[in-house]
Amino acid sequence: MTVTAETAQQRWVEDFRRIAGADPELQAHGRYYTCAFLLDMAEHRYLIRMNRGHVDAIIVDPGPLDERYQFAIRASADTWRKFAQPVPEPMYHGIFAASFRRDMRLEGDLLVLMQNLRCVVRHLELLRSTGSPV
């Protein structure tokens, strides 16, 4: 039986949701972590809706007018793959390093990103457990 790309994405969504839900740091800091953000990985996009520290939804490849989000983190698939390594290379270890020196871009309402920065950073660190979905 071969695993289709869609099945692999769904497995990643489930794993990411499960790991985020069980993460003690997100639970400790997430009381006010309510926002929606887009992870644009060039090959696929993932809209993540958070509500009080819990993942409400992860929407794969939303259309441009389908869902609203406050901010987006965009980078090439290669950058996301390197970012999600268990021990990332220098300049792929954080969103600011990758945005200053690599092709990562932070767009949208950056005030919302900054208000939730520790939780967003922790959420992205969890990619090192689940791997990159692209």
C-alpha cells in the first residue's frame, strides 16, 4: 500500500495537533493564544486556528478568500525542511534568523504575531518533532 501525499498531509495534521495539544509549554503559556496564522511552505499552505492555546483547526491549502488569518510566515519548502530538522543548521533555528538571512518572510498583522510570539515560536519548534509536511 502506498501512502499518497494527501494521506501524508493528513497524518502530519493529526500528529501536529496531537503534539501541540500535549505540549506543556503551550498549555502553560497559551491561555491567551488565540489567533489564526498561515504557514506558507510554497508547495502547500497550512492555516492554523488557535483558541486559548488549543488547535481549533488546521486547514490544508486554503483558497485566498476561503479563510481569514492575522499573519503569515512564508518560506520555500527547502527552508521549512531545514527549519524542521531535529537540530537545524545555523540561520534555520528560528523565525527571525531565517527571515534575516534566508528566504523566510513575516507578513500581515505583526502585532498579533508579537503578542503571541512565545507560543508561535514554540509551535514552530514542534515541527522538529513532527517534521516538515512538505
